Amino acid sequence: MWVILNISIYLSFNFFMTASVLGSKTCQLQGHFRLNEMYHDGDVILGGLFEVDFLTVFPDLDFKKEPESPYCEQFDMESFQQAQTMAFAIDEINKNPNLLPNITLGYHLYDNCVMLGMAFRAAISMASGTEEFFYNINCTGPPPVIGIVGDSSSTVSIAISSILGLFRVPIVSHYATCSCLSDRKKYPSFFRTIPSDAFQVRAMVQILKYFRWTWVGLIYSDDDYGVHAAQSFQQEMQLFGGCVAFSEILPHDNNLEDIKHITKMIEASTARVIVVFSTPSFLIPLIDELVLQNMTDRQWIASEAWATSFVHHSPRLLPFLKGTLGIAIRRGEIEGLHEFLLRLQPRNDARNNMIRIFWEIMFGCNFETGGKKNGGDQVINICTGQEDLSATNTPYTEVSELRASYNVYKAVYALAHALNDLMQCEEGRGPFSVNSCADITNLKPWQLVHYLQNVNFTTDFGDHVSFDKNGDALAIYDVLNWQPSSDGSIRVQTVGVVNEEVATGMVLTLDEDALYWNFESKKPPISVCSESCPPGTRLATIKGLPVCCFDCLPCGDGEISNITGAVECTVCPDEFWSNLYKDQCVPKEVEFLSYEDPLGISLTTASLLGTCFCVLVMFVFAVHRNTPIVRANNSELSFLLLLSLKMCFLCALLFIGQPQLWTCQLRHAVFGISFVLCISSILVKTMVVIAVFKSSRPESKGAVKWFGAVQQRCTVLVLTAIQVVICAVWLSTASPAPHKNNQYIRSKIVYECAIGSVAGFSMLLAYIGLLAAVSFLLAFLARNLPDNFNEAKFITFSMLIFCAVWIAFVPAYVSSPGKYAVAVEIFAILASSFGLLLAIFAPKCYIILLHPERNTKKAIMGKEAQNK
């Protein structure tokens, strides 16, 4: 870069030193460069730089006289077409009444001869002008050119932009792709209508992303183009989430051993897609080796440098390269260009010598030496200027694949639109100091740069043209597909477009039906290190391997992945759970003890059976209500006890079924009151038994009067009322309510009754436990009463069963999940109820029904009388 800059500064200094001041107000040009050029006058002049000749011839230096200027040879028809496209665009703009009205554009085009020195001479000539005398030393008026289209070379563009950028002369290149030119600090006035190399890489990655090719091989040439493109490609692949299976460099010297090594890497790799950044010359030895190895099962992705190259289109390479995908700069159509090219006529003007050179080469004639022999016997015809261009068939007249020429066309229109916007400025509302506008009669290049930065238009072909903050045009590439032609060679077919939109970024559009695939399936290949994880799984990277190589692990319970290739599983919401395949969240199963459940049916049957037993016992006692065994110890308490037991059996039904507010409020209240009524009846019954048998002794004859029927009823009523108060306070302050609990079992929602207040529920149970403990204690103390009818023993046994059941209930309830906790509570209710029913009433029913002879007062009191 420093070498280029030094050369540029030297040439600039040397050129400007050739002018001398002849007077106080006049400058004279001391010499001219020998350059091929085209010129057309106008109010405003646009400059152009094109590679029309491929060779620069330098004169011999004998250091005895001033050397002659170098000149150019090897005329290129395609590049001359690009220069003529600029002339056509300017002619088209001048005829357009809506674009730059009252302004006529002119042009001054030069041939750079693919030589930096020649390009620099041309750029300096455009910037300073070529007039013999210059009278206006105040530098007023428009510059010789207000903008330059070109150069096609990145190296030349860097050089001339480094110098002309100091004066903010706008330069719009149609073919310079180096990403370094996007540096606005170094090149503040450089623009281009071709995407930079950075965009090329991103466009190729878009193709890989479209076909989901995440495992690819990379081959690149050992030059600046290949190395920088490969570096950018690997960075973009990381951002995309893809991986490079292998990376190989094409050698400079075409070393056969290196070529064979690359071939072995391609064959050994599992990657089926190979991306190549290279010029055709580097790639030829590798393709030849692949032909020898007969390697056909690979998908090639071609960079812009070789995607349109005709070198690889021979029939010999068809089996190996057909189906190749590549990108190329946008092909455009320019209506009227072909006719314009054919209308070209040579002029006898030194400033249009490029046309004369073209004419002589095209028709093999000469304007000055016609009729003379050239070397041998061949006679050179004289050029008349009336030769017919329509009869020729050269790249100059080929307009079906306009790519570089289309970029020239867009560059000219970009400058024209910028100038048109400048002309539309309203004084007082301009973008410059004090809201001023530019003066077309004294136009400064930097003023045009401002409008060029903001240019925005659409071509007749439908392509949008604008520049980003770095002067780069929105990237647009054609996607090419190499397909077999009828003559056995390869033809290049455009099958899509890659656009870069401001809002959405890179957008790839493909016509999949037009694609040709070089595989038996006629479908795009699969090129992945690991198959994408199906829904219901997530990927897990393998240590030591690229991120594209992974295992698929199933999602955990309660997690899902409903997309292919999920990185993480998603946790289902609280009321949802993963299905069997872990790819969808489904509502959790709501669990409660229902009447349809086998366990619910069993407990319901037991509850109703216990109720029936109570009713049956009540019926037996009612039928035999006048017998001594029923009347003994207050038959009223016996019926009250049976009624409370029946309520205990029935309250179990409130625990079965879907919890509702009223069932949640009633179940524990009814349970608590029923058991208190039951146990208080037993307690009073025990106290009566003790009192009756104690009253048989002379010293305790008055004890029985304290346990009359009224006192018994009142005692039961008061003891039960206390439980009623506890329940009322509990329900009024923190009432139980239905609650969906997903903490017990994560996969299910346990629909239960939340107790509301732990203190209230604890007091209810504690009160029942207190009464049961007192009853058990009193019954235990009365165990030595007469054996013929010692009801205290049965009460002791019933209380023992009751306490054992409820003591065992606590750990069983705590350790039971979901509906089984409710089942344990119901079982405790039924077990304790059956225990009380059987222990207290089974002996009496046994005597009443099976041994009626023992159901007499004498039999009951017999043992006591005998003792007396």
C-alpha cells in the first residue's frame, strides 16, 4: 500500500510541475499523456476508467532524450462494450425529460491498460483537465469531471481513491470487490455498484443455509482473494451454526502431491458439499485429478471468480461438475443497448481514438495505412467507417449476459440521480452551511458526494440501487446452476437471486424446479455431521468435535421440543405435561378419588355397607327395645351412638368425587361432629356403666343420680356443641376450598381440598383425640366390673381399635400421594367406625339373635347375685 501511495504522490507532483505560469492570469499545459480515450461534450462531464487494453508497452530508455509515452495493446471487446454502455447510459439520460432537465451530460473515458501507472495518468488527466490554456486561476466553475465511473481493478481503485479522495472526487466502481475499500476513513468518496467480497461470502452461506448444509468442505486458492475469502467464510459459518469439515489450500505451483492430498481429504470426508474460493487457473489441476479418481458424488459451490468461467465447461468435465451451484454478479437487461452498439461510427477526432482502434481491430483495416502490406504479402484494407457492425459476432455485441456492463449502467445512473437531487435543492432548505444549496455553475465534488450517499432509485430491470454508509451497494447476486446442454457440454443457467434488503438483510430466492442435481435421487444431497434431532429431543455437543457433531438426548419429563434440531427443551406450563413423544404439552391428568375409580367404588361400597349394618342394628334394637340387654345402660344412648356411627359411615362419601366448595367445607365438619357425637356417646355410656355398678355399693348409692337421662343428654350435647363451635370458627375464618396441587406428582394435578387453616383442622382432630383418650382411660379403669355384662371391656376394646387406627393414619396419610391420601383418610374413618360398631354392638346382637335365653335380667344379673 505504501508503494502505491508513493507512486501516486510522485506522479501527481510530477504532473502538476509540468504546468508553468505564463502570466498573472493564464496557465499553459506543458504536455499530454498518450492515452486512449473517448469524449463527448456536455454541460457536466462524467469520467470513466476501463480495462480496454490488456497490455502496456513501454518505450526503450536510452537516457539521451525525453522518453516517449507508453501505449496500450491487446484490445478487449468486452471491456470496450462496458465503455460504450456508459456512453449509452449518458445518451439515454440526456433524452429523458424527467432526469436532469436542461442539463446535458458529457463523458470523458480512458483506457487504463490494466496498468496502475496508466490508470493514474488517466485519473489525473480527468481531475485536472486537458485544456491547453487555463485562464481562470481562481478555480471557479465546475471541475473538469464531477465524478468518475471505474476502475474495475481493486488495486487501481485503492490508488486513485487515495489521491482523488483528498479532493472528495466521487468514484463509483463497477467491478472492484476488495472489502478494504469499504473503509470510509481511507476512501471517503468511493462507491461501487458491485458487492464486496464480504457480501459474496454471505451470499454463498445463504445457499448453504437454504439447503441446510451445515457440514461442508472448504478449498481456496493460495492468494489474497482465496485466503481472505476463506477467513470470512469460516467466520460466517460460525455465525450460521455450520461447520467446516476440512480446509485445504490449492498450491501455487500445482504440486501433484498436494493435489492428491486434497483429493484424499475430499474422498475421506463425510461432507458432501465442497465450497471453492479460487480463480480457474488454480482449480484446473484439482479438477483433472478428480476426473482421474472418478469422484462424482460431491456438490460443488463455486465462488464468483470461477462460477462463469468457460474453462471448466468442456464435455470431459460434465459428469463431475454438472449440478454445480455458484454465484455471479447480477445479470441485467438494458433495453436499446444492442441497437446503440451497432450504431457506433468512428470519428476523425484525437479525443475519440479508442473508437478508431476498435474499428480497425474489428474489421481488420486501417484508417491511415490502408492498401499497404503488413510484413508479408497480406494487404491491409483501408477503413471507410461504413463497415457493418451487425454482421459481426463478438463479445462487443453480445448482450444476453450483461453483468459488468450492467454495473456500469447502474453507476452512471447513480451519479445522474445524485446530480438531479442536487439540482432539486430549494435555497434555504439545503444540506450545507446556513441551509444553502450547491451552485451548478461552481459545483464542488464533495457536494455531489453528499447526494450520492443518499441516492435511491430502481432500474428499468427492477433492481434497487442505493448505497450503505460505507459506499457499498445493496448486494445482489445471480445464483447459477451448471446443467448439461444438448451438445454434451455445460451450460450455465440462472436459477435464483440473492438480494440484500435494508430491512431484512440477505434474502435468497430460488427456482427449485429449475435446479439440476448430479445425484441419482435428483434431489439435493444431505451434508450434515449429525442428523438433526427430531422433535422430543435436544442436541448435546460431543466433547472434542465441532458443534455440528452432536448426540440427540430425549427431553426430560415435563419438557418438550416441538421443532427439529432444538438446542434446549422447553418446560411445559404448570397445568400441562409432556406427552409420550415429548413433542407437545398436553393438559395434565386431573387426579381425584372418583366414584368410577375401583378404589372409590370399594370405599363407597364399604361406606354403604357400614351404613346398612347400622340400620340393621337399629332395627334389631328397635324390635327388641324392651329386652333387658337393650334397656340396660340407657337404650337412648345406644340409638344415639348408632345414629352417629351411621353419620360417620356416610360422611366418607363426601371425600369421594371431584372436590367442590360445599363438599370441602362439609367433609371435615361432618367428620368432626359425627365422631365427637359418637365418642361423647361412648364416653357418657362408659361413665353411666361405672356409675351404675358403683351405686350397688352402699357408700356410692348417690352417684347414679348424677347420671340420669337428662344429664346424659346434656353431656353429649355440650361435648358435641364444643366441636360445632370449633368447626364454625374454622369455616368462617379460613374455609377449606378446592385446590389444584401439582407438587405431589409433577405429571398430574391432584385435585384436593385445601384445609385452609392448619390450626382449625388440628383443633378438630385434637378434640376428637382428647375425648377418645378420656373414654379409653375410663373404660380401662372399669375393666374389673362383673363379667356377665361388663360393657366397659367392649368399650375399652373399641377405643383401643379407634386410637390404633388414627395413630397409624398420620404416617400413612403423610406418605400417600394424591388421591391415595384421601383414600387413607376414608379408610381410617371406615375402619374406626367398623371397629366401634363391631366391638360395642356385635356382642349384644349375638345374644339377642343367637342366644335369646341369655337376654334376661336374671341372666345379666346372675353372677352378681351369686356373688352376694
